[in-house]
Amino acid sequence: MKVGDKVWLFDGNRRVYPKSAGMSCAPIYSEHFYSVTIDSETSRSWIVDGVKFPKNNPIGIYTDQQKEDMIWARENRRKIIDVVDRCSAKELREIYNLLFKPDSDA
């Protein structure tokens, strides 16, 4: 990242709802993000809209790819969990082995 780059901030209070008449539903997750530009920097921080974000751990400031990753994870996490929840013991073991590969040194 550098000064002048477009980045995204996340605001959980920024809510946009689907245009469904008469239905109550959750806000659109992707609409919590809004685009800003990195205004300046110090030796250790990015300054965006007057707020400092540490360069070594810029939590709360996202690139295009990070934003897309968060949206994808939010939209698909529950679907994946629901499918895994219905797996057989054999399938769960296979998933376990994919996620927690045994150390070859042990």
C-alpha cells in the first residue's frame, strides 16, 4: 500500500438493506465497506480519513482482495458448516486429515 491507493474501511453501523418490500432481513454485508484513499503516512502508520492504521498490523483497512475475501467467507461459511455438519464419520475424518495433517516427523 502507498499514499493515494484506494482502500476499504469496514463500518458495522453502515447498513444497506435489500429492496424487498415488506420483509425484514439482515443488511447487505458488502455494503458495510466503503472506499477511501490513503491520505498520508508516517514511518509506522497509514493515515486514512484522519485515523492512523499501523503498517505492521493494519486491522480495519482492507485492500480490494482482502475485502473480497471477507465477503466470500461471510457468504459461504454457514453453507460450508451446514454441509460438514451432515457428513458421515468417514467424510469427517477426511476433512480432519485435510485440515490437520499429521506431522510427518511424529
